[in-house]
Amino acid sequence: MTPTVDIIESIISPHAISTNILRNTPLLEGSEDEHPPYIRTPTSYRVEDVDILITQDQNDINAGVIFFRRSAFTRYLLEIMTDSRLMTREHGGAEQDSIKHLMHEHLLVRKHVGIYPQRKFNAYVDGGEDRGWRDGDWLVHFAGCWVEHVCKEHFNEFWDKRTFEGTWRPDDSHGKGLEGGLVGE
């Protein structure tokens, strides 16, 4: 966990989006041998149309960490995602399965969702080079920690690994309306 990483510059700025999102990448669906290789992310994006940022792991997209830009498209997509037919047993993963279904079925949705490499903002506690947290990663996602009741242990372990010992205080370093920052003691 590296709280000194500037989230705007490294993840949500137009430059970061145009540099980091995956293009012409298969949208994964379940286990590796079930992937429909013909459904892919767009080969090009209009950065101003990317309203949602998410990552994809070895199985499919993972909504453990997701960024939404306030837009008419996002508002509409959130309405659709919570439709009772998309939140049934068939889509047991709730919002994750719902957005995955919409991405698989609708090119328009794919054009508004930018997929980043997983470790950019959704590293796992374990997971090797591609998925597991490494020193310098921005954050760690304790995916499934509740299953084995290890959330507190994971938190304590990674809290001790954070690389900044400063204090969070409000500031205006990103302009009016975006407040907060880490300030050295």
C-alpha cells in the first residue's frame, strides 16, 4: 500500500486512462477454458467516454475496487445493474456479475468501461506476479477474507507494510472540490 501514489495522476486522469486501459483484450468469463475469445475490449477508446474503471483477474472482471465517473451513462448503468433480473441466482455475484453480463452483451457498455491490469488498483493478498500484492502497489484487496475469517489479520499485516508514515489532512492540491491529501509529519 503506497498512499503517496497520486490517484488522479496514476489512475483517473485522461493521460492515465489512455495509457493504462487494456485494449483488444478478451473479456474473461469464469475459468480459463471457458473464455469466449471473441468478446474483447475495444481496440480504441475515446477517453472522455470512459466512465467506469475496473480490473480483471485470471477469471473475469473483479468489482472489488471500481471507480465511477459521475455521468448520465453511469447513472443509467447503475439503474440497469440493479434490475432484479440481473441480481438473481443466475447472477450470484451481484454487481460484479451484473456489470460483467452487460459488458459481454453490449458493445456500448464496453466502450464506457476501461479495464486496467489487476495490480494497478486491485492487487490480492496472494496471487503471484500478475495478481498478488507487491511492495509499491497502491492498495490491496482482501478478496474473500470473510470466508476464512482472516480480514483483521490481513488488515494488520498490510497496515504494517504501508510505505508512508504521514498524516492525512485536507488540502486543495487537486483543485476546488477534491480535498484531502497525505502530509508528512
